[in-house]
Amino acid sequence: MTGVPLIIAFVVAVVLMILAISKLKIHPFLSIMGVSLLLALVSDIALADIPGVIGAGFSGTFTSIGIVIILGALVGILLEVTGAALKMSDCVVKLVGKKNPELAMLIMGWIVSIPVFCDSGFVVLNPIRKSLVKRTGKSSVACTVALSMGLYIAHCFIPPTPGPIAAANTLGIGEHLLLLMGIGTLLSIPPLIAGFFFAKYIGKKVKAADEADSNDDTVKSYEELVKSFGKLPNGFMAFAPIVVPIILMAIASAVSMAGASVSIISFLGTPIIALTVGVILGVILLAQQKMMNKFYELTNDTLKTVGPILFVTAAGGVLGKVISSSDMVNYITEHAGALSAIGIFFPFILAAILKSAQGSSTVAITTTAGIMAPLMGVMGLTTPILAVLTVIAIGAGAMTVSHANDSYFWVVTNFGEMTPEQGYKTQTLGTLIIGIASMIGVFITYLIVH
């Protein structure tokens, strides 16, 4: 099966997956894996190749973010049990006030995701989010969505994340990365505003498992929490397990973007090594709080908690691999010319189709840029500023939308302690809103400079 029938089969598969998870209460892992197998069977993938495709999709997720999730979760639990997360949230509250934790998470996520992948950034910043929810009593869902949206916008718009850099090079503006960073920053404003208001709105409609309930006697007051730790760590040591890995990854990204090669910086800046440094700093905190006797138990509990997240995320990777191994992407690419008449909206729509179909924002960005490259002259997008707008339009499409075949969907949903149904109401709808808001900003700018 190829062409339009395959696209219809994909839509039916997504509907079946949602029904299986939400209505039939089948575990997401089994639902996604079952739908992936059915889709592989009806597509043009050879029967002998299907087991390999499934295995590659599963293992590819572990290769890319599996260890990052484990190490990030371990950093999180170390920060939580030592009181460091509480100390960090206290510092953030003093900076932005108790009434604005969503804004704090949005901006924090946007800044962190400029050098750091959004998946890693969410895992790293989640302890601050959880502690802010306890500290302020605000909606957990609102803080989760704000953090997710902030991370996602920078991830798709601003170098040195790989997608925007690859798109810029493909479209011939690799020497204009500073221009891309500047306009990407400016055009982040509309989706940041939209993401903030959506987070505030959806936080009133959806309740996660870790909501701070003021009527629940099991939720301690801030003063009781502080007292339970005896003495909180100092601010520097509290932030170190998060800030140091971010700095290491940022330096490595900057060096790489500059075209230099320094092996020790590249080594320390890889997410796995950077988060290992974060774990070591977390263990030092644990020792300072005289809690080293709990380290084995904490590690064991972390692995038990992270296991389901990893398996569901890997299942999403299988679905994405099945789709990318079928003829769907090629079919969309071959028939892209039919959409080229819609101007600057063309790269947005094409990237959105590819993103929704196969799950990876980076793949959607790079594939769309490859399709756009020979069309730039025909569509009159030849100046550096218009090429930059094309890259950002592609990035806006590559946000639209994050759902079950996207590993980031499962990272946000699981670490945000939401069900898959809630994930569709928050993460999927949120990425649709910020994607559209982003494209509105691109179109207005296009009208001004064109």
C-alpha cells in the first residue's frame, strides 16, 4: 500500500491508537506497538524487514535519549530528597513572585533549549517545576505546558539546535546564523505569548496526578517542607547539578557552531556526560546532607519510575520508524509541488504534515528544507531575510503537532504525571496553538520585508 491509501491508513491507525489508549484502557506501550505492527503490515515494507524496522525504532530511542532520561530523573530525585529543588524554587519565586511560576518556567525553558535538546531540557528542569508547584500551589499542568512550550519554541527556531542549523545550510544561508538567531528570537515572542495564555487556560481544565491541593492534608506547607530537611543547601550547590550540565552542553554547542573541534569540550558537552556530571554533583549534595545511606534505594526507585517512561517513549520511536520506512514521506515529497502556490505557508504546511506523520521535529525540518532548496528561486525567497523566514516557517511547522509518535510527547506527559488523554489536551493542542501563532508572526514579517 502506497500513496493516498497509505496516508488514510496512517490516519486510521492514529485514531485506533487513541481509542485503544483512552476508551479500551489498553496500556500505551501495547497500543502503540500494536498499531505500529499493523501499519507496517499494510504499508510497502517487506515482511522480512518489519522486525528489523521495529527493533531499530525501539533501540534508536534508547540510543538518543534513553540514558539522558535515566540520568536526568536521577538528578531530579537527588535534588528533591536533598531539598535543593525547594531551594531553587525559592530563588525563582523571589525573582518572579509567587503569582508567576508559569512565566518563570516558560522563559526558563526557552533559554535552556537554545543550546539543549527539548527532551533533555524538560527532564533537567522538571525538578524545579515540581518544586514550584508545591511552593506556589499553582497548577501542575499549567507549569508543565509552559515549560514544554518554552523548550519547544527555542528547539525549533534558534541555533545551535541541529534542525535550524541544518535547514539554514541546506537553504544556503549557513553564514547568516546570527541573523537566524536574531529573527528567531524576535519571532519567538508570538508563540511564547500564545503558549503562556494557553498554559494558564488549560491548567484550569486539566488536573495532573501531582497537583498541589490546598485541601489535601498530605500536602505540606512550605514551612513544613523546609523544616523537614533541617537545613536547605546553599543556592550555588542547589543549582549546580542543573546549571553545570546546561553550561557544558551550551559551550559544546557554541564551539561546534563556530566550526571548531575541541575533543574535551565535545566530550563533556554531550548530554550523557554532562548529565553524569550533574549526577555526581547531586551525590555530593546527598553527602553534604548526610543521606548517602539512601543512595542505593533512590537509584533503584528512580529506575523503577523511569522504566515505563522509557518503554512508552521507545514505542513511539517504533511508530515513527515504521512511517519513515514506508513510502509515505517519499509520496508527500514527490507531490509537494501542488502546495508551492501558497507561498510562505508552503514550508509550514509541508513541515507540519511531515512532523505529524513521523514524529521527529528535526527530521521534519531537514526533510522540508531539502524539498524547499530547489524551489527558493521559483518562489522568490532568495534574499537572506526571506530565506531566514523560510527556515522559521519550517520550524513552526515542525512544532505542529506533537503526539504519540513523538518522544517529546511522552517525556512531557509522563514527567508531567498526565495520562495520554490529558497529553492530547495539553501537549498536542498546545503545540498546534504555538505552531499557528508562530506562522502568524512569520507571515506578518514576510508582508513587511517582502
